[in-house]
Amino acid sequence: MPITQTSTLALWNLLALLVPVGLALLAVGAAREERAEQVASTALLALASAALGYWLCGFAFQFGGVAFVSGLPGLQSLTAEWSPLDLVWGSGWGLLGFRGFLLSAESYDPDVYALFYSHLATVTTVVLIVLLTLGSHIKRIVLLAIGLLASGFVYPLVGNWVWGGGWLANLGLTVNLGHGYVDAAGAGPAFLLGVLVALGALMIIRPRRDSEPEPARLPPVHFPLLMVLGSLLAWVGWSGLILGNPLIASQVAPAVVVLNLLLAAAGAGLAVSIYSWFVTTQPNAMAIGRGVVAGMVATSAACPFIPSWAALLSGAIGGMLFLLGLYVWEQKIHLDDPSGMIATLGAPAIWGVLVVGLFADGRWGAGWNTVGVEHYMSVPGQGVSGLLAAPGLATGGSGQLQAQLVGLGGFLLGGWLLPWLTFQFVIWLQVQSRKLMTRPVAPVPSPTVTETAFEPEPAESTDSPATPVERVAAEAIADDLPSAPIATHAQSTTASDTAAPKPTRRRRSGKSG
């Protein structure tokens, strides 16, 4: 039986869907009571747009060439990977896949369907981050368009670079940078990507918050129970993002993944609890709930490759980075993000990408991205290695850290610059269309009066308005409608002239009586 048809893999995929559900509950818990329903409906819109966009073309763009990096039998028909470089550069510079649209034809296979489903939680998370951040600032139809753009192109583009056989994953083969870019659960191509897309949109619409003269304090929590429930659901489902992925499920140890994520969440929750107790003398549900999520984001990329003490430390640092990001966002930048997603996920995601290059000790991940299948650094069975190696293994040096830094640059390009340019272009088109619609039409010049055999037409009565604006105003007066917004000097003169004879007739009728 193929690995993608096992019940265990399906269970992990179901648990992974708890991650976007938990993030949505965190946003609802922080929302004001009158906005809670709007935030909840935005979360459902994110799920719908993510599934639709990913089904239409997103899956094909991400995994259209996955057969070059996967041996699963049902994926061997996905062999269309586009590279902008000539073949003289060699293979491994793929940018975008081009097979598997609508999950039809060659994509009609259980393995393909399982791969699609395993990434549904990830793409939903990306879209959810963007829509929750922008939900209170733009219209629903625009939110739907942005969700389709994120799920149909932006996430699949970056996801192809990392998991679909693209150029970031192959940096170890092409330029000898460690094992290439390594990210197990999507700290970069999921959480950081969603933050960058949302940040690009906020930089255009620039919704400002009123600066408060009071000292800095933690944001209020309107539904504490939802905050706690959301963080716990995300905690339970986070392991499914890794263990439900059929491309890497056989290369990781489930016990290591689950334990490291638990320790990361515990370290972050403890660090944030101590801080909130020290500052406010009592625990804060918002800070602790978001801190737990920030800790898991900080360990998402590296949790299968680092020792337990590094997971605890990385999570604690991620929780503190969340607090630092919250202060900078609320007190310095003042852009309005009622969901708090940018502060919660941004800095911890950047830190999480770098954790791989720092703490991966080489004991796990042998053959990751097809690097070091038999041996790595002349050591048989050595896996992903950063600056700190386990006893008996060779230090990976700075190669892995450099690959992670290149990945950050790629995310900045594909997650922020590309959507920002797209938004700017759409706004420019909208402005130009409005200019065309509101441009005044030049009046048609009247023909020159010459001597002809025809008699000239009788002149129009002076009682009727001479221009279209005056004619509309006169009709409004006749129908007892207000005409002040389009009144003209000629109109006011005509109205005063027609109203003058009325008192004269009343005086004559009085004399005759």
C-alpha cells in the first residue's frame, strides 16, 4: 500500500487543519465584540479561497515537477518544472511547476490527492494570515481576490522553491550550501510569507492607529477563553504540518518532532508568562496564547533536526521576539493590525529560519533534499548540520546558515516585492479607469450660420434652461426635489424671475375685492 494511503498519514493531515483554526480563534479572541463575527466570517472566507485557488492552479505551480525529487509512484507524471536559466547551468534551478491543473488528467491519482490535501492546511494558514490582517480595511470582494492570488500563485511559487524541487531546495547540489534551504513545517514559506504579503498590502493602504500618550501596555483581551483554546488547538495540530507531508514523512522521527514542538511551545509560554507577570503582576491570556504560537513558529523549520535543549531555547527566544515585535508594531509603526498576526508571527518566523543553520546537529535528516544520501562531510549517515554538531559528527560550518539566509532573501522577493508590485499595478489600473470615466466630454461645436435656402429654426424659449445641468436642475425644481448641489447662477436668476409675479397678482386680487 502506498504511504499516502495509510490511515496514520490521513490522521496527521486532519490534525494539521487545527493550526488555521487555532489562529482564527486567536484573532477572534482579540477582536472587539462588534467585530468578532466579521473576523470569524473572514476565517471561513480564507478556507474557501485557499482551497479554490490551490485547486485551480496552485497545486500545479507548486508540485508540477515534483517527480524529479520524489519516488512515490503516483507522482511520476508530474514532470513539468520550468527554469529561467539555460541548461548549461545544469538542473536544480526550477522556478515553477506546470502540470496538475484542476487535479485532472495525469493528476488523477490517490498519491496526488494526498499530496494536495497534506498542504491544504499550510496554504489555508497563509491566506488566513493575510485576510485576518486586512479584513477590517478592504471590501470582501477584494479580500477574495487577494486570497485567490495568495493561494493560486504566491504561496505555490515560494512553495515550489522549497518543497517542489525548486532552486532553494537545491542550493546544496548547485552551489554546495549545506543541504540547501531546509524548512520542515513552513516557518519561511508559510508563516513568514503570509506576514510579508499582508505587510506589503498594509504599506499601500497605510491604515494608521491613533498613537496613545499612555505608557505602553499589552492589548486588551475580549474573549480570553478563545485565546487559550486557539493556542491549545494550534499546539495539538502543529505536528501534522510535518508528519502529514508524504514527501518528508519517511525522513523524520515522529517522536523527535512532537517532543521538540511541545518543548518549544512550553519554553515560549513560560518566557512570556514570566514577562507578563513581571510587567503587569498577573498572567495575560493574549500574551501567553500568542507566545505559545510564536514559539512553535520559531521551531517549525528545525524541529526534526535539533536536540531538545535547542528546541526549548529556540521557543523561548521566539516568545520574547513576539513581545519585542508587538512593542515595535504598537508603539513605533502604528499600522493597524487588529488580528496581531504580523507581530505574533513575523520576527519568530525569521528566527525560526535561522535556527536550522545554528542548532541542527547532524543526527537527523540524512539525504534531505537528496544531499548526503550515503554520507555527508565524509561521515556516513550524517544529516542536516549547522554550526553546532553532535559528538562524533562533523560540523557543517556556515554553509547551511548561508542557505537559510538566501531563503530569507527569496521570501522577501516572492512574498513581499512581487505582491506589492501587483497591488500597485492594480491600483494604477483602477485610478486610470476612474480618470477615463470621469473625464469631461468635449462639447460638439455648433455649425457656422451661413446663408442657405432654408429658414433658421426658431430660437428656444428663454424660459427653458440653456445647458444640460440647468435643464436637470429645472426638472428637479419642477418635481420638488432639492437642486442645491447643481445650482448655477443662471438657474437662480430664472427662479427669481418666475417667482416675482406672484405677489403682484395677490395685490390685484385684493383691490378688486
